[in-house]
Amino acid sequence: MTEPLIAQRGPYPVAVQVGEDYFWCRCGRSATQPFCDGSHKGTGITPLKYHAEHSDTLYFCGCKHSHTPPCCDGSHNKL
């Protein structure tokens, strides 16, 4: 499998904390969206590590087609 599944056709708001690492699910199979739960095993797709430089609310991509991962860029509007 090389194409991710669409987990949601819209972003997930995430309150990130400075200094914390977040592992964004790229495959779309995780039950803990938008974060990885290991469901990608065997897909050839791995999670993306995001390190928060500032505390803020970010909008993590739910469709898995963003060109600015892990954040949403509106790509879900073209699916």
C-alpha cells in the first residue's frame, strides 16, 4: 500500500505544547487520529514526527494529502 486512507475530510485541531514531539499518522489507519498508533505496519508508510517549537493550536491534516504535513493546507477540498 502506498496511498494513504482518508481518515477525515478536514483537519484535526491539536493544542501542541512547546518542546513536545507528536507523531502524525500518514497512513490514515490509526484509531487515534491524527496520531500514529502503529497501524501503519506493513503499509510502507511511516508516521511524521513533529516537534513543537511553540505552544499553539495547529490543524493537523485528516485527509493525509496535505502538501504541508502535518498541517492542513486545504487539500481535502480537492478530493
